[in-house]
Amino acid sequence: MVRIMLGNLGKNLTKTMKKLAGMAIIDEEVVKEVIKDIQRALIQSDVNIKLVLNLSKTIEDRSLNEEPPKGVTPKEHVVRIVYEELVNLLGSSAQEVEIDKRPYKILFMGLQGSGKTTSIGKLTKYLQKKGFNPAIVSTDTWRPAAYEQLLQLTEPMNVPVYGDHENKDALDLARTGLKAAKKNDVIIVDTAGRHKEESDLLAEMESLSTIVDPDEVIMVIDGTIGQQAGEQALAFNNATKIGSIIITKLDGSAKGGGALSAVAEIGAPIKFIGTGERVEDFEAFDPDRFISRLLGMGDIRTLLERAEEIAEEEGDMGSVDAMLSGKFTLKDMYSQFEMMNKMGPMQQVMNMIPGAGGKLPKNASQVTEEKLSKYKILMDSMTDQELEHPEVIKQSRVKRIARGSGMKNEDVKELLKYYNVTKKAMKGFGKRKMGGPLGQMMKQMMR
């Protein structure tokens, strides 16, 4: 789980929405200024200019001409329209891989270096969690060690990978692999990375598609690719009809707008996004949640789902309620640091909570595993009473804890500050009342 930023797009859109604060009437000048900011933010993120102009025109027309529903403030009216139109751009609703037959065959394609092979490993893990028994067929004869990489990725999952690094006939590998994997309920076929100018590889893709007869074709798009994503997607789509898209490398550094443009070019939905290097850094794509994060509305549903998933694995569902209610002690936080390590950096987790991200200390996004480890060492030097009742930790106890952990008094105070601010932010969310139609919309999204 991660806060998808698409470069500075999320930050810019959130800042833009703040310009609407206090707007008592639908002010045409303010709306047009906001539209220009949205255009600038999208173009800087490599979204196709034609798409940007069409989108901004729709937002402007609706904002100025639609009558706000009763009880909706001008700000809520405009934010709702921006939200709805951005969601529509990305497909309006989440779409899962619907496995409705056995075996269900998935053909993967993408540019070389797009993260295709890694995405196969991630999807395999995802499908296993859903209760499926996947197998992988490797037909990439162009990239050295492609087969070995798949073996390495899937070894911890105990998933069969069919291939032969000495066989250079991709079509033969496909036939042989499909026959060997026919007892598995999902077969994922990896192909060589290719480029729209490589006519021989595109022809091979057509032949592979005929042999595999896939139930779904997934194209993997690098989130950093830029404007050329649309052309690439069209070329691939002409070779074999693309059914869905995985966007990779959306870990905070990617612009990503080019990938969004590609979605619009071919009309295939984004089904998953890769958000980091770990096999767990992979999530089903939901336009509602995605745009909610970009506009600073948070993403409580993803936070809850991820926390509950980890808690179920560790047999500790109570910690989820404690984390979100704010009713937790330092002892609770100690165990939850383990959960946070799996969920991602604290800043990413807090950005899932509407309005909570800004309440963390400025250095919160830099809370690394090293810092969490330091905090745990400090807590190892505390008594049970101190862990259960942090409020008893005064100056004399601070000195003792610092001395016992081999650290400074300031380190202990930093831990306590971090604990108190985090607890307050989470507790504040639990009590937050979201009134008005926009609040109701967000409540509905959280269900």
C-alpha cells in the first residue's frame, strides 16, 4: 500500500482544491483559476494534452452550469465534479480479474524493462491469496535469465514455472508449457518485452496469442514512460486485443500521466498497480480510491483492508481496532511497528486517513526501518508500567530509559512525541464527523 503521487500531481491537486475554501458562491474567476491549475498539474504529469483539455472543459462547464444540490456548498460542488470527472477518466469503477473457467489463461505483454516479469510474480502471489493455484509458462527467449528470474520470484510461493532457457522457440515453449500446466486453475504466460517498432516480435506476439488463446491479455506499462505510452499501447493492441493494464513503478517518483493516457487510448481498464519492489507492493486498482488520495481525501478502505489482512495473518485482529481508535499504549505500538513495516512507511499509512497526513511531524515520512528499530530498543528499556501508561514517563524516567538503551534523552522525547502525535491523529480520525453531501460521499466510499 502506498500513497500514489504520480510525481507532484497529488500535491498539486490537493493545493488547488484549497483555493476553493470559503467560496460562498460559484465564482467563475476562481473556478477558471482552479481549472488552469488542474491543467498544469496534469500536463506536468505527462497526461495527454488533448485529454487534459477535454477533461478541464467538462469540469468547467459542469462547475459553472450545474445547479449545486440542496445543502451542498460551492466548494463541495466543485470538488465533487473534479472528483467524478477524474474517476471517469480512469474507468469509473474497479474491475477485478474474473476467473470464470479452469484453466484461466492470462497472456502478459509489455515493453522491455516495464516490470512485466516482476508483475507476474506479484500477480501470482495475489492470486494465491485469493485461493487459486497458478502456474507460469515462460516464453521469453530474448532476455537472458528471464526464466531464472521467474523461478527466483516464485520459489517462496511453491508455484510451478514451465520453461527451458536452452529452447529459443517461444511458440514451442508456449505449447509445451500449456500442456504441462493444464491441471492448474490459472496459467500465466510470460512473453518477451518488445517495442512497437519491432515488427518481428509483434508478429511473434500474434502467433503466441493464437496458440495460448488467452482469456485475458494484460499489458504492463511503466509508470515513468511518459507521452509515448499511448502509441505503444495502440501498437500492442493491434497485435492482440488488450483486456487490462497493470501500471508499475508508481512508488512516488513516477509521473504516471503517460500511463493514464494509454488507458484512454485503448479503452482497457487498469486492474492493478505496482507500488514498490517487494512482491507485496501490489494492489487492485480502484479509481475511487486513487482519486481520493490524489485530492487529499485519504483512502480508509485500503488502509483497513491492508491492516486487517496483516492482522489476520498474525492472528491479532484487535490491533487494527486499537490502531484506528487511538486507544493504544506504547506496548501496542511496539507490536504495531511490525505491522507498519509490512504496510509501508508511516507517512504512506497516515496519508490514507483523510486530514491526518498533515498532523504528523515533518520527519514522519522518513521513519525508516532503522528508526523503528531505534524506537523498539528504547521501548525494550522501559518497564511494563511505562509501556502500558506512557504518561508516567517524566524526566527521571527519561534519563533512565536513555541510559539503559545507550541513547540520548532527546531520543526518548522524540519517541514519546511521535507516539502522542500519531495517537492523537488516529483518534481524531475516529471521532471526526464528516457532515454534508461530500462527507456522505466519502463515508460511502469507505464502506
